[in-house]
Amino acid sequence: MCSTFYIFFYFLVVIIVLCNIVLFSGNFMHFSNEDENKTAAMKPEDTYYNHRKLMLHGQLHAINCNNGGLEKVKNLIAKSGIPSIITSPIESLQKGNWVKLICGASFEVLDCIDCAAEASVVNAVNNGIKAARDIIPIRRPWVMISVNDDEDLHFRKAEFNPIDCPVDCSRPCENICPANAISYSGKDDLSKGGVLAERCYGCGRCLPICPYDKISAITYIRDVAATAKLLKQDDVDAIEIHTNGRQAESFQKLWNGLGDSIDKLRLVAVSLPDNGDLSIRAMNSMYATMKVNMRCLNLWQLDGRPMSGDIGRGATREAIAFALRLASIRDKPKGFLQLAGGTNAHTVDGLRKKRLFQTTTLSEALNGEEVPLNALHLSHALISGVAFGGYARKAIGRVLSSLQSEHGYVCVEDYPDHLLEALRESLALVGTVKRYNKS
């Protein structure tokens, strides 16, 4: 049985693993040379995204899931031509095909799957991976947990006392919440309303919209000892440290506290915002701290506009601008670069326009002056991949809501019609990066 509290994560993992994405731990898909050649004649990503959805919708429309539903799921996966089943996350990083699904670091309640540093969440993720691999024997993605070294937007939850809310309030907070985390039981029983902590992921959109200023944000920092214990488990492959890049002491304290728990990791990622000229200085400082005892790969997550990918097309511009600036700097520290923060179906199109998509030079992006990668990254793509968070969760969440309204809290693999619909949405989005089977 699936835990009702963590069904959303379980559902996400089943869907994304079947798409062979590494979730917020960062799973990647490999693009064949043939696919890369075909891409030269492609239209913008929004056109491609819609085309993929229509094509897959046609395939799904003809599928009767009442009998042998899971066999139809397997057939759809096979027809989609996903080649990364036999490739590794490392290859995806090198070729620029890395795709990560961000489940949400504030959820207590996938290449790589990024989730909260909470044992119950990790268990839900691994249960989802097992369920997906029971359907089709694909490579197990990496599982990543996220922590913070100081106050961070990704590690907070909204909070308010519904009793303090005026009875005649129009409740704009309830309407704007992308996670449906604000609920009211009715005017006669306001005490049962408020923020559902297990759904809130800290986007903060409700904070400025409250006409009575009744909503506050509660921030927290993960316990380093508990995190170190979790990292020593066999089912965690990577860690992501969220930092503001301005508190070197906080980062050092967290890193030192992890001790030898990082010895078995495959990847260490650091997520940081764009701090202008201070970014490289902060990255060099953090890398100097890590390299003393880091024996695995490392990655820098460029958090352009946090938790905003579902807002609109323009939300991705800041992450692309951040990536363009860092990719052009020669003396940056070792590590792959991956976009996040505002990423959506238009991100790859924006990268392509800046000549940053699956390329190792910036000759066209920088007025014709070729700027190669440093020696350590000569064979790697400038930008290794993209992490999708709120945008992906919103697309798949629509299917989950439909499933729950019809059947309650159940396992998605037991309802192949919903599983197929979710796969259609996932494949269309992932296709903007992977470009598999476009014919």
C-alpha cells in the first residue's frame, strides 16, 4: 500500500523514472547524434512541446487500459525511443542531457531524484522507483536529498491562524497557492483551516497577497547529524546544499558536520542564487572547502528565479542569463553547471538562442570570440542540464488530482489510464531536452 501522506512523491517518482529522468537528484537522458542532427531544423520549443503532446495524445487515445494496461504503458515507453535506459547520469552530464525533477525540499511528507532530507520521503521515493522498475527494467536513477546551510526560500513554510481571518475575506491566498496547500473548512469552523504543511513548499506567493498581513513564513535548517546518518544509507546517492553564497562560515560548518558521510556519494551539488560578481568568489570559496575530502563529481545549480517555473514563459530568463555569464568565465571552479529556478518548457529554446544548448564553446554567443571550457571540462557541455520543479509538478499534479478525486489515495500503477496520461505530460516536457523519437 502507498502511504497517503507521501502519495504525491511516490506518484512523481513512478512517472519520472518511467521517463528515465533523474528527479531532484538529477537524472539525465542521452541524446543520440541522429537526434542532434535533426534538431537543427526544429522550430522553437513551444511548438515542439505542443507537437509532442499532440502526437503522444494520439497514441494514448487509441489505448484501451481496461485490459493489459501496464503492457500498453510498456509499449508507449518503447515507442517513445528513450535511449537513456542504457546510459548513465554521468554521460548525461557530460553531453548536456541531464534532467532533474525537483520534488521540493520543503516537503516532509528522479539519471537523479531530488527530495527532502527526511527518511520517510526517501522511502517513498525508493518505493516509487521499485514500482516503476517492476513495470519495465530500467536503470535505477540516483536519489538526492536537499539541505540548507542557512535561511533559504526552499526551506520554509507559510503559516497563519485561520481564526484571525475576517469572515468576509475573499481569501486570495487560497486562490494563488499553486500547491493547493491553503484550505478552509467553512465559516462556522475556521479553526480547521489554514496551511497544510505537508503540501506547502515555500513559494511565498501568499505572503504579499494577504490583505490583512496575517501570513508569515517559518524557516528551518536541516539537522546536520540526521542528514549525515541518512547519507550513509545505501539508497541515497547524492546531496544538494542550498546556500545564499554569502555565508562562508555556515557552509563550512555544514560541510564539516557531514564528515565521512559524503565518502560514498556519487554527486555533490550546490544550489546558489545569482549574486553578480560575488558568485564566482563564493563558488571558489565553497569548492576550496569541499575539495579537501570530496571524492565524487560536483555540480553547481544556478537558481535563477526560485520556484517560479509555472508562472510563465519569461520566468526562465534569469536562469539563462546566470548560465550565460558563468559559462563565459574561465577561472570558475570545477563542476558541472545546471539550470534551475523558473525553468519550464521554454528553457531549452532560450538556451538554444544563446548558443548554450549542448555545446562546448561560446563562440557564437560572445561576439564570435571562442571561449573554450577549462582543461577539466574540455569534453563536457557548457551547460549539463536542466532541473524542472514547480512546472513539472503542476503538469503531473493535474493527473494526480484527477486520480485522487476518482479513486482516493491509491497507487498509480494500479490505474494504467492515469499512468499513461501522466506519462504523456512527462514525455512532452522531457522531450524538450532529450529530443527522442521525434518522428
